[in-house]
Amino acid sequence: MSRLIVVSNRVTPPSGKGEEAVGGLAMALAAALREYSGLWFGWSGKTIPEFSGQLNLQRIDGVTVATVDLEEADLNEYYNGYANKTLWPLFHYRQDLTAYDRSFDEGYQRVNRRFAETLAPLIEEGDLVWVHDYHLIPLARELRELGITNRIGFFLHIPWPAHQLLTTLPRHSELVQALFAYDLVGFQTPEYRQAFEEYVLNDADGVGLGEGRLRAFGRTIRVGDFPIGIDAEEFVRLADSARARRTFDVLAAHTAFRRMIVGVDRLDYSKGMEERFLGFERLLAEHPDLRREVLFLQIAPISREGVDAYREIRGRLDALSGRINGEYADIDWNPVRYVNRNYRRDELAGVYRAAKVALVTPLRDGMNLVAKEFVAAQDPTDPGVLVLSRFAGAANQLTSALIVNPNSPEEIAEALHQALSMDLMERIERWRALFDNVQREDVTAWRDAFVGALAATRDRDQARSAEGPFYGEQARPLPVDARLQPNDRTERPGKDQAGEASALRDPEARGDAPALRLPTGAGRGLQVLGRDQGSLARPPRT
Ligand code: ADP
Ligand code: F6P
């Protein structure tokens, strides 16, 4: 049976205790991998003086996790550098914050090569490899150079920028070319996929072959949009847990006779928190009757402290929350409560449930899972209102939210006022439509759609005997009218593809099946954390 190998920079299966670094990717992958007997590979989050390629293996919550430590220079050039000072700001339309430094690019390529060299010996014939996010765009190319011919898919969790913006990146063509070493490249929304296609057609001399196939750089790949979801069932359960109820009660006591507005975001400049604070301030200024009636809780755990722009936004938010409180607070009321801590998932669910309004207003966001968690945590008989940025990927699906332009404090203030005045019937009606989507397009649907489409790539393409084998296929000139037409876009896979994904799912993942079959000579060293290697190969029954 094929195994699923997931690769991401951040490898943090949630302990549920609120200790781990937060982020949508880790939350989604932990949920997505739960039913597979696969492997999750990535960076340990630790640095060592010299890269050793030594693997640390753990089995956590039914998932086998293999990590490597990186050097300090890797951290600076790859993670803080190319990933978070170059690609992240550029892909979030912050060209003003984008740093171009050749050493970052070199560090990025080096770490991807190191990841490939460490991972390649673990890959067996028939394994599906699923690579995640902007840290690892060149990984497939590196794996191919090491002779890996397996199907490899890539999913981008963040936006793909308009092609005019992407061309400001030095060596943009190499970056896009690296994506053509994959079999399938997935995006969060049709808009991001189209932006990628436009680049390929306009700047890379590529052609669209229909059915979501794109050809450029001598290779053909498939592209598609696969909106990521949450584990809705689990979140509903969490919202009803004892700890969630306790958190709810504590907040209810602290906000007696007041209505709470909540924001939950990693402390990142892309999340639009400054504009949001200004929007709330404007609400207080324009509606004196609401003063003392409402309070705004912003939870914002510190993120990427090694990057200046993150330290700066932190300073600005500290000042802004202080200023609003200084202006409006009273002896028994602080309008803004601003905390920088991590919380357990069940506590967070209780916080969402206690809020009457959620402000989810990123300036740009690949998807935004907080919006979906808020919806899942609501009381169906008295739900809160979601105010959502039109620039979050989630706005494509959560159309019954109050959709705002996050750059406009005026619009945010108006939407807040509308949310706080909304009657119960409208709240329930809107929430039902939102919850229906969150439940239907959940993390399992996302995983099955992507894995199904990846599993189907070669089959479908090899069946086109006239075009030769998919991998290694050489580009041939195509007639101009074969260029991509709007209705050529990839459809999300139908039932048959999702079926292929379920066939890959391992019913014995938590039973007697070996968690990880290590070929002879795998990795350059093997360090098993938590359990001995014998028990790793045979996970206990749960
Ligand atoms: P991103 O991936 O950019 O951080 P998302 O909204 O998609 O944005 O995902 C953020 C994830 O991090 C969500 O699952 C959210 O619950 C989690 N999270 C955010 N803040 C906290 C916090 N203070 N404590 C625990 N989890 C948090
Ligand atoms: O979801 C986007 C993302 O960049 C993920 O790739 C990442 O894990 C998450 O946000 C949190 O960021 P970081 O891993 O840098 O803490």
C-alpha cells in the first residue's frame, strides 16, 4: 500500500496543551494525518552548530514524525531570511517589507537540498510525497536530482501574488521552474491558482493543456485549488468540553453586561490588527452609547521574533492598545484586552463561544482557519457574528459573513455596529450557511481532494499515450489556441478521486501496521525520541 509522506517546515503535532507554536498549517496537517500510517517530515525547530542530517523520530498522537535540526545560518538565511523576509512579505503584497539578499536565496536552496538528502532514503516505491508551503518550493527538484521518481505534490498555504508583483523577485523564473518538478501544485483559491497560471502563460512562455494541465520549462504539471478546512467535528466537540465551558464561564463573569468582540491571530503584520484596532476605536468614537457596553479581546501570540518587521508590529500594537485604553478606559472598564499568549485548543474554543463578534480582518491571507474555528465553536441557538476580510481565502467560502475591506477602519466600525445590532434570526440564518460550509469543506475533504488528485496524476497522464510518459516529458510546441481558456480550469476532484484517497488511508494506522519502514541506511543517523525503536515500529493499540 502507498504511504503518505508529508513534508513541511514546521512539524508540530498539537499536544493540545497550548505549548506549541501556532499556525494553520500545523493544525491542519495534524488533523489530516491522523488516519494515515504515513510520515511527517520537517524541521525540529532546533538549531545545532553543524548540520548532521541526523533524524529524530517520534510517534505522536498516531503520527510518525521525523525531524532534523538546522544550523544557525540556516535559520537566519532560510527561515528568517528567504522564507520570512522575502517570500512571505512579497506573497502578502508587502513589497515595502520584502528584502532581497543573495545569501537568503543560497540558504533557502541549501536547506531544501539538505531536507531532500535526509528525506530521500526514507521514500519507498509507490509512496506519495506531499510538500507544504513556501519554505519548500525547491524540494521536489532536489528530490528528482537524487533520483526520486515518486508522485510529488505541493500545496501553497499562503496567497500566490499577481504576476506583475512576482516579477519583482530576483530569479522569479527559477522559483516557478522549481514548481514544475512536482506532479500537482495546489492553491487555496481559484484566484491564487489563476495568478500562477497567468505568470506561467505570460512570463514563462507556458501553455495550458486543459483539465488543469500546464506545460512550461519542458515539464507538464497539474494545478488545482483545494481550500483547506478545519476538523469541524473535533472543534464542535472541543467547544462543548468541560474546559471550554469553564473558559466560557470565566469570560462571561468578566464581561457581565458587556458584549465581547474577539480577534485571534499570530502576531503578524499580514493580519491587519492595526487597522482592526483603529476600526474598534472608531466604533467607540462614533457610538458613545456602546462605550462600556463592549470590549475587544485580541489574542496575538508572538511569532517570528527573528524578523524586524515582526518586532516592529508588536511595538505598534502595544502602543495602539495602550492609546485606546488611555482614551476610553474607566475605573471598571478597559475597552481593549490585548494578550500575547498561546492557549489550549479547548480554551480557545471557549473564548470563541463567549464572543458575540469575531473580527477576522487580515490584509491578505491564504485561507484563515480562525474564521472557521469561530464558526464551528458557536452555540447554534445563539451564534455570534463573523466579520471577515474580503482578502482572506476563507471569504470565497464563508460568503454569509459580514465581508469588509480590512484596510478601512470605517468599514470595520460599520460592520461591527451591524454585527452588534443584528437580530437573533439573522444571526442564526447566517451562521447556518457558514457552518454548513465549514462542516462540508473540512480538513478531511481537503486532504482527500488533494491526495486523490495527486494519486490520479500519473494514471490519467500515462493514459494519454500520444503524449508519452508524464515524468520527464519534453515540451513540444502547441498551437496558440491550446493556451489556457477560462473554462479549462481544474475541477476539484470528484468522488472517484476522493475514493482513491480513501483507499490510501490505512485502517490499521493506529493498530499493528508498521509506522515507518526504514530502508537499510536510511538517514545518516537515527535518534528515536520518547520510545525505543522497537516500539516505534509497532505502535500500541489505542
Ligand atoms: P496562520 O496559519 O497564518 O497562522 P490561520 O488562521 O490559518 O493563520 O491559523 C492559525 C492557527 O493558530 C489556528 O488554528 C488558531 O487556532 C491557532 N492559534 C492562533 N492563536 C492562538 C493562540 N493564542 N493559542 C493557540 N492557538 C492559536
Ligand atoms: O499558514 C502559513 C504559515 O506560514 C505556515 O506555513 C506556518 O507553519 C504558520 O504560518 C506559522 O508560521 P511559523 O511556522 O513561521 O511560526
